[in-house]
Amino acid sequence: MTQAAAPAPTCDVAVIGCGPVGATLANLLGLCGLRATVLEREARAYHLPRAVHFDDEAMRVFQTIGLSEPILPHVTLSPGMRFVDAEGRLVLDWSRSAALTPMGWHLSYRFHQPDLEAVLNTGLARWPSVDVRHRCDVYAIDQDHDGVRVRYEDLATGKLEELRAAYVVGCDGARSLVRRFIGSGMDDLGFHERWLVVDVLLKRDRSDLGDYSIQHCNPQRPATYIRGTGNRRRWEITVLPHEDAFAVSQPARTWELLAPWITPDDADIERAAVYTFHSTIAERWRNGRLLLAGDSAHQTPPFLGQGMCAGIRDAANLAWKLQHVIAGRAGDNLLDTYQSERAPHVREFIELAIRLGGLINTKATEQGLAAGIAHKDAPAKLEVKKPLLGPGLAAGAATLTGTVAPQFTLRDGGRSDDTVGNGFALLADTAFARDMTAVDRAALATAAITVLDGADATGLDDWLGGHGLRAVLMRPDRYVLGAVRRGHDTELQDLAALLTALDGATQVPTAA
């Protein structure tokens, strides 16, 4: 007896979870024209603060999905972070420049997560191909050769429902159900600490608290102060091993812990809760048609403010790859480059956050000194360089492969990403673009690669020349896939390699 074929998928991608990462991914999928169904257990976005920081690269992703301008009124720029010892002496200075970075945005933004989620969720309504379903509790996921069956309970009606998707992405947090169905364990990087997180609303001016985030490296009770948007302020205070989590979060005890900085006359407590900060990375981010993103794939201590940023990078890396695979423009193995590229990148950030946590928790900064991130006699200045992507897609010259390409200002004052759109772009110097043949341009057009050259983009010629390059191929997530080196024969060879790069995407070459 012939077995009946599985029904065709009703959507291209099912996104489980509609927090900032899930909503960003769904916006990117909508931008790609993919049919996406978002299943979110809660009726609405969580109303209290959680994440409070994102960086220039995250804002660039928000620009890509057309939401940077609506987000701007809801953020404030952060001047950076300072680490002080128990006597208030500056140990480490991590100031952020007020100038725009090469990404075209500022390096550090503070925000109120419900405000950000409101913008992201409103943005989802723009995409006819995106269906958001709230109060849907997923309980089973079964994949076969042709797709994935997702079963869930509609909590509004009590009915058991199901859908079929070509792929499922779990953006469902640290306790991810999708991760369980993938069968992935967690790589434990060793940091697990309880901290009391207290969000307050100021009732009167306390400008003396300052705009810098302050890490109080007090061996008796390490703590962090964070300036939020408007009148919002946050303290994160270490919970000692013998302390009870419930007791320490009660108002009277919380005010005792806040006493060095504020009193009930200054502010109202919006939320006080004990969280355990973890440092873990999922061992497997993919099993066939199931994938992970955000906290489902990794958790980090908060000391770098990179938790949500990492998830936004996941979404940007994964969305265009899903688009190319589903459209048949690349083999399914392109999705293997997702974890191979992203996992080493996020690991570097987590390991640095752990080292900073060691400094905050140290006694007399010995651990910080040993880690090489603090000095005895003068405050060190911390500069964080963004890691390279791990091994993944590469073609042509690998000089800049795995780095983020800058965003350039156009001659008319616009931003280059807005011209390039959500696709591949060849960033070429003026002479190289002028000398390209009609055959080259036709090949680029066939591959849906936009050409942006130095005649239109201020500083592009200088940037390429400084690296000894004539052009780079930038991916939709703004990372460099490969480059064209100087030298006639080399240029022809490198350009040909870039034009066929995705034809070879069923393999995983090694990045530089």
C-alpha cells in the first residue's frame, strides 16, 4: 500500500516566539517575501523592562527592515561604562564616542524593551506574507523530508491546531522547546550567578546619578547602575550565596540594597526580581529543518550588553539564507554556515563578558589585573573589537571575509544600505566600476547583485584602497563574503569567483 504524501507546507518559515529576535526575524522574512507564521504563547508583549541595550550593528538591521526611524524616538545614546572599586576610584573606562561609527549609527543605545517590541510588532503588519498568531502554545514539532508539522494549542479557544512549514526557527528563549526537539545539549562556559535586577522610575531629578553605566567592583556586594530612557534607572546587585531569592526581592530589603544610591523619596520600584545569569551555547543550532536563534541558542552574562544584539545578528544571518534555500537559489547546506559562522562570533562576546564579570566580582581587582583588562596605577581604556564570523561562506580574496562592511554616506546625503536594499552588493571603486564590461554587469544583474561605486559613495574608494582592494561583495546581512584584489589577472579571477559564490554554497569553505 502506497503511503500518502505529506501535505505541502502552508508557510515557508514558522517562527516560534515573538520577542525582539523573533519579531526582527519575521520582519526580515517579510522583507524577503517569504511566507512566515509567528506563534507566540503570550497575548501581548511583556510590559516590564528586560533588555536595555543594543549597538550600531543592531540598529543597522533595524534600518534594513525600515524601522530605524520609528525606533529613534524611543532610545537614548549611552556615553559608555565605567568600572570603579569599592572606594569609587576609576579602574576601567569604557567610554563610547558620540560620533557615528562605520556602521552609520551610534555605538551604544539604551532603550525600554516594551517600546522596541511595539515598533517591531507594528512593523510586522506591513508584510502580507507574515501571519502573527498570539496565545498559541506549541507542544509538538515533527519534521519529515518535505516539511515540519507544528502542533499547538490555541489558548483563546482551547482548540488543538497545527500547521506545516518548510522550516521552523525557535526564538523561544532559554527554555526553548525547539532546542529540545533538535536534541541539543548546552556547552557551559562556566558563569552562573544570581543577581537582583531592580528597575525604578525616578520621581524627581537625580542627574547626579549620571549617564554612564557604572560597574561597582565592590568585593562585598558587586553592583551595576544603568541609566535607562526617560526617568528609568536600573540596578543589578549580586545576590550572595546564603541569601534567599524571594526575601532579597521584597521591597524593604530591596530599598536597603539601593540605599547607597537612592531612597523611596527618589523613585518607585517598577520591578525587582532575581535572575540567574548564565553563559551557555547550544551544541547544535540546526537539526534538518529546525533551527535556533537568540536565547534559544546562547545566553550571556549582561556585562557587555550583547545578549539581544547577538540574537539580532542571528536573525540577519539566517533570514537571507532561508530565502535563498527556499527560492532554490542555493542548496540546503547553506544553512550549515549559520552555526559555523555565528557560534564562534557569539562565543567571543560571551567569553569577554565573563572576563568583565570577573573584574566586577574581584577582590582588589586581582582577577581583573590577571585578565589583562585593568591596571593598578591608572584606569585602563577598554575597546571591544567585533569578532570575525567563524568558518563559512568565502570567495575571491579573503582579506575582509567575515567582517562587517561599512555603511557609506551617498553624495546626495543618503545612506548606502538604503540604496543597496536587502540583497547582495558589489562595493567597487570608481575606476573598477567604470571599467566593468557589459558582460560583467549582466552577470551581476542576473545574480541580483547591486553595484555601488565610489562615484556615489563618499569614502568608498579610500576604504577599498586602504585594503589594497578594488571591490568587495557584501552579503544582505552586511558582512563581506569576499573581495577583488588589485592586479589585472587577479581582478578577473576574483570577480569570477564572487559571481559564482552562491553556486558553491552547498559547501562550507573556511573564512579568513
